[in-house]
Amino acid sequence: MNPIARRWVPAFLLLSVLAGAIFAQKQKVIVDQDARGPASTDTQSILMFAQSPDVEVLGITIVAGDQWVPEETAHTLRALEIAGRTDIPVVRGAESPLVNSKEESEAWEAQFGALNFKGAWTLRTYHPPDVIPEMPEGAPATKAIDERADDFIIRMLHKYPGEVTVWAGGPLTNIALAIRKDPQVPALAKQLVLMGSGFNSAIGGIQRMNGRREFNWWFDPEAVRIVMSAPWKKITITPVDISVKTRLSDEIQAQITKVDTPLTRYLKQFSRPSFMWDEIAVAAMLDPTIITDQKELYVNIDIEHGPSYGQTIFFDKDTKAPAWWKPATVQFDLDAPKFYQMYVRLMTLPTSAGKGPAH
Amino acid sequence: MNPIARRWVPAFLLLSVLAGAIFAQKQKVIVDQDARGPASTDTQSILMFAQSPDVEVLGITIVAGDQWVPEETAHTLRALEIAGRTDIPVVRGAESPLVNSKEESEAWEAQFGALNFKGAWTLRTYHPPDVIPEMPEGAPATKAIDERADDFIIRMLHKYPGEVTVWAGGPLTNIALAIRKDPQVPALAKQLVLMGSGFNSAIGGIQRMNGRREFNWWFDPEAVRIVMSAPWKKITITPVDISVKTRLSDEIQAQITKVDTPLTRYLKQFSRPSFMWDEIAVAAMLDPTIITDQKELYVNIDIEHGPSYGQTIFFDKDTKAPAWWKPATVQFDLDAPKFYQMYVRLMTLPTSAGKGPAH
Amino acid sequence: MNPIARRWVPAFLLLSVLAGAIFAQKQKVIVDQDARGPASTDTQSILMFAQSPDVEVLGITIVAGDQWVPEETAHTLRALEIAGRTDIPVVRGAESPLVNSKEESEAWEAQFGALNFKGAWTLRTYHPPDVIPEMPEGAPATKAIDERADDFIIRMLHKYPGEVTVWAGGPLTNIALAIRKDPQVPALAKQLVLMGSGFNSAIGGIQRMNGRREFNWWFDPEAVRIVMSAPWKKITITPVDISVKTRLSDEIQAQITKVDTPLTRYLKQFSRPSFMWDEIAVAAMLDPTIITDQKELYVNIDIEHGPSYGQTIFFDKDTKAPAWWKPATVQFDLDAPKFYQMYVRLMTLPTSAGKGPAH
Amino acid sequence: MNPIARRWVPAFLLLSVLAGAIFAQKQKVIVDQDARGPASTDTQSILMFAQSPDVEVLGITIVAGDQWVPEETAHTLRALEIAGRTDIPVVRGAESPLVNSKEESEAWEAQFGALNFKGAWTLRTYHPPDVIPEMPEGAPATKAIDERADDFIIRMLHKYPGEVTVWAGGPLTNIALAIRKDPQVPALAKQLVLMGSGFNSAIGGIQRMNGRREFNWWFDPEAVRIVMSAPWKKITITPVDISVKTRLSDEIQAQITKVDTPLTRYLKQFSRPSFMWDEIAVAAMLDPTIITDQKELYVNIDIEHGPSYGQTIFFDKDTKAPAWWKPATVQFDLDAPKFYQMYVRLMTLPTSAGKGPAH
């Protein structure tokens, strides 16, 4: 070892230690998604996590919802390839809700009016679960791991007790299955963060003016009942009401495409103007100051199979409530410019940036 | 006949004819109310009708809701005495909802959270149905007529087929009973106008943030199902969503009390700042230009006895709907100054003005 | 007064007093029926009452159910003409259930399986409510009185407080309307006796093996909820379970037709072998010893609009129950020969026998 | 090899081949049970399988129901030790139903009447899930395998596609979880055989006279909905209606204890007179001729959370039905002596007999 090297050794060690410390501060998260692709709000929320140096994504668990599991898995794998994050495991999950079904939803519509979006069940875009339509972004070379979503969730929570955020951007089937398979799941998690539910929004719902019939929750109401009644340490909800205050506009796209990376090229090609449903739930987890109004509410879901099946039910925290209701923090307003700024910053980082040390 | 008389005869005849013509143009209305008194939104809406020269009030039918029928009847009779309109019949109606009950509502609250208002069932102000607490405005000298509300409604609609507006400011029990007793009721009416229901308002409901649980409709959900599924020629709805855009403020009260009549003295003494729930439904009937935003919606109510019992259900008119759904015109915004102006004008007219010829 | 007359006076007075005493002992009954005709279980139960010297039938109130009100009214009038009892008022009542409807029942069947009988709504025999198909027994010359069933029930109960049995052989719509119009109805009645509901019978229901879906109660479930939750002094129920233990056989018909009266000729021509649903409820009221097994149960109905809509719900009297449940005496077995004997005896009495003094 | 040995070789080979052939004919079964112990209907049905030479028990999967999973597991392990069948894997499963809960059941009882049995939730015998009360039959030395019930079911069905009978004697939570985790489960199984549901029995239910509220199905209604709506090749149901036609009497016990084995001693000490709920479902699978009356019915469960939550719903096979209903073979009567004979025979076989070649 020459003198120069010698002088550097302690500095290198110091850096390593620091890096380790910083790396240790990365938030561990399991990202549960009904990952429509390419480049939907689902995929983009995954990419925000993948790009963030502040997050350690333990895995992405796929659940049926916007699309079927096989195609969602393929789109997720491909997006991670483009983002240079093939190190993140992709895990297949539940292919259908617990109780709700395409057949039941059609009988419901015949009585209570048609729904304008039903995810994988939407008639005008329907194909069987095992068919993967041609992928315009290219088929993935990588593969999902050989484990099921509920098992993956259980394994990770036991491996890192108290450290893992369970983040959900789709129907809650995988998480409900994990809870019923292992009742320790909620207590082992650090917290639950989710996009879902709706309160008093006249847009954003799947039956037009009715924001309280929100897709993620409607698709598997019984799963919501299980998950929202479980003893989590903390629940944070991004509902329709805040989603509709955002818009992934052409201006934001323009800012992203100023930087040229495989990821920005992918977004330029496939991303479309839309409410930023799931992206808010990522951003607010990474930087809670993005949220400017939130309320503590008891929140759950109607599982009577009548006209209100799948609608959010709720009341405020001062109401006397039986024990099975759990309070949640529900986001109602945000600092939109700050949010857009974070979105642009993450999407324009060099791909693989998420692998690096935490900020 | 002396010469002077002779000269007057044609003039008198002319006036009679004119008066008849004008009188014939008065809108005939049955006012169905859960008439809390003194001087609530219920009573004030009655007084607007009583004061309006453009309306012929065939009768006021009383229904349990905000209070019990005996006290509501007494407050209504007294208000009409003060307004000099003892010519308007007051008619007692249903003393309880069809199916809903105080007992059921308490079992419901034990599961789904307490309600902040339950009308006559509210525990902190509860008294038995047949007790009339002391009336600060004085007890009435007049009496209700010896007929029941549903019979009165049926009789009037047959007497004036196609001419009568059924206007409802309370639970719909009386009207539902009338329909089930005589299926011709809806077709015989000119239209149904009502205050009730809620859509996407975060205030104004009886479970705080949930405007979709509106008192009038919640109190007797099965009656709403009956009434809203019946073949009316036209339905107009004033929901919570528009009510909460108004306020009976001290400034408005001050304008009223500038004029001194028995009625303005009554209002000065008993009226309190509040949303103007029912007054909008009167004003918009008298002058539809007060409404600046309205939508054609299919509207009904959830009668499953679960967490959404008594909540408004709805979808927009472009949705394919089974035949039992009826489209209604739902008011969402108003020209508030114009509305306040009408309210002040009617309340400051000389009492008995409503008896005179129509404008 | 001559000596002979003098001798007869006391005897005449005695007879008068006796007759009065006997007449006073006649049970007053309002017979509420969905009176399918000619000669169904509905009509036969009416005729049993009409023929019985022990009953004073205050009136027969008609309700939609097995058929529509206009045709049921016509068949009832005609049957009373044949039985020489045109002194009994026939009163038209509710033309449809409170909430249930043909449309809702069809949506239900599409989800939960077809029903084998739906009364007036049965597709294979359907005609509009105001059509009266040709009457094989001849059209009546008499007319229904000009009053509605609920008003008639209310008027009679106030006229004879505590004396009147309300006997119901059809859907409970009329009685529910009467209760909601005048809450004193249940307390003013002597008792409620009804044919309806089902418990554990594998025959007799309207969905084949499911006796718990009994027609009368299914047709208007919300009316049952109202009636069965009201404060009657006593409720006696003849359910499907006991009805299916009887049969109006050819042998019984043969016994009846041995006697020749207008009534036996009518029965010979139109009566058909069948369970004796409603006849038991009459017989057991006239002679309770016909019943050999009965239980005290809490009985009500499911009004959730799901798969169990309209099914009987119940539990035994030792179960701790909330106040809205009312105990009822439910008949489960009978002395069938004694019952048939009473049926034959009443039907073979001279017509107009019911007008005479009580036994 | 000496001449004698040589002569025996072919015979031995032949026997081996025959034994293999016979062994191959053993029915493969997964036994899913809420295994209350010691010596309940749950345990006895397990022991019938364990003793039968005609069955290859792949494993016993435990589900919460009559008791909690830890104590049920311990009782099952101990019973298998006593029967000399520690070769059969015992697998822990779901510790609670999907949606139903002790709290919800208590709110239900407050409205609809107390239930006389609620398994692990029964108040008078309640203890926390992780407590195992002292075991009078002795604690087991063996252990459950390190796999969860749903995974075990999935693994076995893939290992022996088309060969395995899924036999369920408790709530259907484990099987529902397996189906939702792997949608191939129903199609991979040979058949589903279960004890559960009730039709028109006035005894045997958990609310006394109401046999349609059967414990296994009531405990997890949503699991029943999932399992009974899945595409099994064949479903056979042993309902309450047939169970109550049997009785494990002292006479039968006496026949068993005539033979002295560790198993008969265990039964003598712990078995109690009872309906033979689950034993019938085993016997009828081993010898279908035991059943003398069975019907093809569409069978499912009410999952509205009202008064009929958890009750069996059904209609006969000739009824037009939507696709989500599945026909099942439902047993209604049996050759009881033949059944008792089989029970006695199996229980008095030498322990470990089940390991031997099939008959």
C-alpha cells in the first residue's frame, strides 16, 4: 500500500460507513400494484419508487385490477428493464378479487346503471386473463420470481419487522390474502400507504359523478374490509378527492423529455395526460410536506351487495366508533407545483439512480 | 240600480274577470312538511308560500321528521295565524316512517358511528310524540282539519287533475302512503318538487362529512324508494349540495326587520342563522331563473339496511338504466343574491298578501 | 194486550235477551284477502267466515296478491252473492306492495333462480291490473263500498275497540297502510290472525323446496316488517309448514256436494284439490282445539334486497331479543279429520246461515 | 440363491405388483378440519380416514372454527399418535374467517337474537387463540409440518392432478384461500366433499330451530361463496338435514369398546353422544350406498350482512340459473345401520390399519 492509498483508506472507510448509514435510512417498501402498462399511473408510480434513491423497493407484487396479472407483470418487468432496475423482484399475485366477479358486476349494472370503467373486466377492451396483447414497449427479457405475492409480503415483513411500508396502488387482494394467511402481517409492517377510496368528489369515480365508487376499492370490496379492519400501526390514504386535483399535462411531459434517458423516451412515447392517481401516494410518502390538507377519518367499505357495494364508507374521528373501525389519515389537498417538481426530478434522474445511496 | 251603480257594473265585471284570470294563474301547491317551529327552514318555506301572491296553497300536510306531528302542526297553525293565512288548511299526516325506526337507527349507530341529527329521535332533545313542549310564539287558536294527509293529497289531486304541484320539504311518508293508497297520484299531479338527498357535499349531512346521508331522505328511505320510483310528470330536487351554498345571515334578518309586520316580528324573534334548505326549493319553484346550474340525474335511495341505508344513490342521464329509475332535475348552484332578494321581499310583504291576486 | 199476548211477552223478551247475548258473542272479524276466484283457498276461507254463525264479518278488505284488486273484488262479490251474504261489505285496498315490484322480482330471479309462482305478476297468466278476465261463475251484480281498505280497518277498530280480530289471508299491505296512517290500529284490535310465513317445510314455497319463501309474505316484505313489528295484543300464524299437512281432496268435495245449495254447486264446479292454506287459519280461529302443536316464536321477515328478500326470519322465545321483535303463536300441526269436518259442516250449511244467531 | 428362494421370488414380485396396484387404488384425500378435540365429530371423522385402508390421507389441514388452530392442531396430532398414524402430515391453516368476526357476530346477535353456538367465539368457553387449554388425552409429541394449509393444498393438487378429493369438515377458509391464490385448484381436484349447509331441518342449526344457519358455513360465509362458486368437477354435500338423522349412541360406543386398542380406549374416554355430523361425510365418500336419498341442487350462501348472513341459499336443478351457481349433490337420507356398522368397523380395526393395502 503506498502512502497515498494509506491516507485514503480511512476516508474510504468513513465514506463506506456513512454510505451504509445512509443506505440504512432508505425506506423499505413493498409496492403492490395492478400495474397497467405501458406508462400508466400504475407504472409511473412504480418508476418513481424505482428512481428514488431514498427508497429500497423490496419487490413489486402484482394484483389483478386495471389489467390481468400476466400482462401487468410483463409491463412491470419491461418498465424496470428500461429504468435499469432489474434488481427489483417482480412477484405475481391474485388473479381475481376475493368475492366480486365480472358476472356479479354485470348483474349489478343491469339494476343500478352501467359503470364507465371496470379494469380487466371492461367489455370494450376485454381479453382472457392468460392472453398478453402485443406490448408496444417491447416484451421483457426478465421474469417474475417464483413466489406468490402473499408469501413474498409475509416473508419480507418477517425479515424486516417494523421496517417495511406496504404501499398499495391497486385492489387490496394480495394484502388481504397475506393477512388471512398470517395474522401478524399488519403488526409487522411499519405502515400501510394506499391509493384508493373516494369521499365527496364529483369526478374520478367509475360511475361518473360518484367519486365514492372508486375503482381500486370497488374491484375487491371484501379485501378492503379485511385490510382496513386490520391492526396496522398507521394507515395513509390517497383518495380520488386529491387525485382529481392533479394532471399529468403536456407541459410536465415536456419538462421530462428535455432530458434524454431510456426512461424519458419511454414516457414520451407512452405516457398520456391523466389524473396522477398513484403518483401522489408515492410523492406524499417520500415528502409528506406535499400534502396541505389531511383529515383523520374512520374509513371502510360497504360490502352489502346492493346499490352501494364497493363504495367508501366513513366518518370523522370524533364519532364514537366500534373497535373494528380503524382511523386513517386521508389526504385532501396538496402543493401541486411541489408535487409536479418531484415527479419531474425523479423521472429525469439517470436510470439506475434508485440503486445509489439515499440522499 | 242608480246611475252610479250602473257605471260601476261593467268595471266590476271586468275586474272580476281579470281577477279570475289572474287567480286562475296562481300555481296550486300542496306543501308537505315536517314543520319544525317556530321559524325554522321548514316554517319559513311554508311562510314563503303563504306570503306569495303567485301561489294557491291548497293545504299544508304535516309529517313526522324534524319534530313529531302534533307539535309541528301546532307551530304551523300558529305561523299561519301570524301571517294572517288561517284560510290555508293544515292537515296531520304520518307519525312515523314506513320501516325506519328510532330502535333500528340506534342499532345502526352502534355499528356505523353516531349521527349528529336524527330529528324527533335525537336523544338530547327527545320527548314522546304526543307531548307538545311550550310554544314560545304562543299556542294556536286554530285547528288542523279533520282529514289525514294522504287522503287530502288524493282528494286535491282528483279535484284539480294536472294542476297541482306536490312540494315536499320533509320525509316523504305522506306522499308514499298516498301513492300506495291511490296509484293515480303521481300521474294526477303537475309535478313533484322536493328538498332532499345529497350528492357530493362534505357538509350538510347528518353524519358530518357525508352529505349523501341527508336527513329528510334518511328518516324514511322506503318512502323515498316508493316516491322516486313513481311515474311523476316531472321531478325537481333541491339537494344538500345547493342548500349549503346559502345562509340566512344576520344581514338578511336585518333587512326583514326594517319592515314591521307581525310576521317580521316573529322572524326577528325566532329565526336563526342557518343554511336555507327548504327556502331554495320554494324560491326556485316560483322563479326558476334563481338556479344557475342543474343536472338531469337518475336519483333514488339505498334501502339495504347496512352502512349505506338511507344514502342517496344516483347516476347521470346518459347511463343505460332499468325502467324503475326516474330522471330528476337536480339543482347544484344558484344566483344567491337574487334568492335572498326574493326571500326578503316575500317576508316583508304585508301579511295576508298571499291571499291577494297573483302578480 | 190480550191474555195470550201477555203470556208471550216474557218469553219474547227472554228470547230477545238470549239472542242479544248470543249475537254479542259472535266474534267480530275483518277479513283481509288477496281473493283469487273462483273458489280458491282465498275464496273458501272467506266463505267459511260467511257461513259461520259464530262470526260477524265486518267487511272483506281486498289486497293485490294472488290476483289484482279489481278481479279479486269481483270474485269476492260474486261468491258472497252465491252464499247469500251480500250484507257483508267488500272493500277495495292496495293495488301493489309497498316496495316490492314485478320489475325488482324479475331482476332478482335473474340472479337467484326463477320463482314458480308470483301471483298477479306470474308471467304465464299475466294481464294488466285493470282487466277482469271473464268470470266463469258469472259477474257480480253487487258492488264494493266506496271506501278504501285502510280507512275501513281504521274506522271499524275505532268503532269496536278491543273487539275486532284482524284476519289476514294475503299480503299485509292494507294492514301496514292502516298502521302507518293510524298508529293506534294494533292496540285497538283484539288480535291479529294470519296465514303467511314458512319455517322448515320443503314444500309449499314459491321457490319449490324453500318453504321459507312463502308467497303472502314475499309479495310485500316491507309490509310484513311493519305489521309484525307493531304492538298487537296477540298474533297467531298459520304457516306453510301446517298448510302442507292438509289437502282439499275429491273425497271432501264429495261430502260437500252431497248437500245441494247454491254454494255447494259453486264449490263442485270451481274448487280444485289443493293445500288448504287459508282455511286452516279460519278453522283454528273458530276452534283452537283443531291445532295440536304450536310454538311461541319471534317471527319477522328479511327485507335486505339480496337472495333472502322476503324470507321468514325467526327464533324461539327463550332467545334474548331486542324490543322490535314480537312473539307470535305459530301453528305446526293439526287434527286434520276434525278440521276437514268443520270445513264440510260450514260449507254444507244453508246459505245465509252465517246471518243467524251464534251457536 | 437356493431353490426355495428362487421359487418364492416370482410370487413376491407378483404380490408387490398387486399391492402396488391395490395401493394405487386408494383414494387420495386432503382432510380439511376445524378439529375440535378430543374425540369430537371432527376428530372422529379424521380417525375414520386414518383407519381406512381404502384412503391415502395426504394431510390434515387445520382451520379455525369449533376451536382455534393451535389447540385443534394439538388435538389432531395427539389423535394420530393414538391411532398410530404419525405418518400423516398435519398442516396449520387460517386462524380466522375471511370477513366474519367475533365483533360482527355480537353486533348481529344484538339485533337478530343470540346464537347457541359460535365455535371458538362462544363466550362461555372463550379463550385467546394462542392458548391451548390442558389436554386430557395428553399433549402430542409430534408437530405440524412447516407449511401453511393453502400452500399444502395447492402443492398436493399439482402433484396429483385429478386424483385428490378435497374433503372439508369445517369452515372453508383454507380452501377459499387456496383458490384465490391459485385459480387452478378446483379444476385440479378430483372432487369436493363437505359437511356443511342446512336446508329444512328444525334442529342442528346454531340458532336452534333454524337448520339453515349451520355452523361451518356461518363461520366464514364469504369463503363458502368463493368455494361454492368455483369450477369443481363434482361437489357432494352432507348437510345438517342428514346429520340429525344419526346419533353416536352409548350402544355404538359399547360395540366399539368391546375391542381393546389405544383408539377404542381413547374413544371410550372422550367420545360423547352426538349427531354424527362429519362422520357421514366420510362414510358416504367411502361407500356411497350408505346414502338412500340425495338431490341435485344449486347451493350457495347469503353474504348480505343482514338477518340471513351465513344462511344456506338454494334451489333445485330444474330452475334456470346464472352461471355462477354450481350444482351439488346433497344428501338427505341414509341407511343408518349400515353407516353405524362402517363406523364401528373402522374404529375397531387395529391402529395403523390405515397404513396397509387397500381392500
